[in-house]
Amino acid sequence: MSRNRLPKGKGFFIWGIKTTESGDPQKMAAEAKRLGLGHVLLHIHDGYLGEKSVFYGADLTPFIKAFSDVGIECWGWGAVYRSTWLSGAKRVVEAFARHPALVGYIIDAEGPISFSPEESKKLCVYIRDQLPNIPIGLSSHRFPNLHGEISWDIFREYCDFDMPQVYWEQASNARSQLIESYTQFQKMKKKLPFIPTGPIYKNNGWAPTVAQIDEFLRASKDLGFPAVNMWVWYQAKRDLRDVYEYFGQFDYGGGAVVPPVPGVDVTPELDAIEASVLAIREKMSG
């Protein structure tokens, strides 16, 4: 395994695997194939809890086999906690020993490991020592400038790419929030590949629209991000079927032209994106 390996194409985070496609590995693999996914993100731990003990968890063996059989990469993810950092790190190592087909790991570093530089360092050192060649991504807040409680430099020292949660809740400006997130990460000391996660879920009366997801995906593709993910499979299909289906039919990989959303003119957005890309590159080269 190479640490240079990145997720490819479109992906979905899976939170409760037993709630997704009725917990049927074959149905999940077939649906992932229909959606054109290149990878899925499987819940391998939640702090000290292993894959069977997480929210609607299960033995992931048949799921990994089913996805792998249809050419879809499996990545593991899990939240880390200050109080259980060592147990959490051990769950990660155990998962990769149990499932050699797992490609890489995504650290979900949010509130539970805030203001914890010592624990964050120990966690990363332990995982890297045990899994030196596994690619690791960092999933955390979209705007690091607003979240000094996260030990960004420590996590990113051991990670191979950023996977920020670009959720524009209670707003509609998907493109501008994505560009702002990318800009903030590019200004950090260490430059890493950027793979954003977008929202397909409902919360407090808010939900993303097809037009917003279209804007997010087109911007990600135009900016050259190697992959893009969505949170979260089960709720997306249950609550926002039109958005879910649009994500599925969007061709992120092969360069095919995606039919525009009726009534949405994306030309101004793409012009603005191009200008933003040039500005970012100019800052980086300067």
C-alpha cells in the first residue's frame, strides 16, 4: 500500500451500515455501482467502540468483499476522542489487520478531541507506527481559521490528505464556501491534497437542493479535486431522493459533460471559480 494513494471519484460516508440498503452487502454493492461510486467510507470505529459496536454496526467482512468484487474501494473512518485515544487507535489497527482490503483510514477529528494536542500527537504516532504505509485523511471542520481548538498541525503532520466537511447548513452558497475552505487549507504550512465532503442530509428544516449539490460538484471538478464525498448514504436516500439521484448520475470521473440542472445557469459560477483558482495559484507561487 502506498501513502500517495487517494480516494477516487465519488464516495459516500456510511454511518449505520445495518440501516443502509437493509444491511444487505450485495444490495449495497449493486446500488453503489449504480450510483457510479469509486469508493465508500465504512464506519470501523467510534472512539473505543469497534465496527460491531458502533451505531448499527456489523462485521464488515461481507460488505468489503461485496464492494471490492464490483471494483469499489473501501476506506475506513472513525471519530477520535481525547479520553479514549489509545483504545480508539487500537481499534483502527485491529480493523486493518482484520480487513486487509481496506485501502486507507479517515480520522474524524472534531469536538471530542478539542484542545488536546498531547492526545492528538500520541494517537497519530501510535497509528503511524503500526500502519506506516496506510494513506490517512483528516476529516474535520471546513474552516480551520475558526477552529483553533483542533490540533491541525499535529494531525496534518501525519495525514496524507485533507477531507474537510464542507457543510453549508442554513445557507445556500455551496461554491463560495467550498472555495473559502480550499483557500484556508492551502494557506496552511503543509500543503495536502484536498478532497471535500458535501452534505446530503436534512437538519433543523434545512436541506441542500439539487442546484446546490450541482454547484458543489462542478466547482470540485473544476478545481481539480481528485475525489468528492457526501454525508451520508442512508439519510440521503431516505430524505432527499432527488438530490441523492442527482449525485448518482453526476459523472465526476471520466470528463463526460453533465446535463445542466433545468433553470440553473452555471456559467457565472464557473467563471468565478476559474478566477478563484488563478488567484489561489498565484498566492501559492508567490
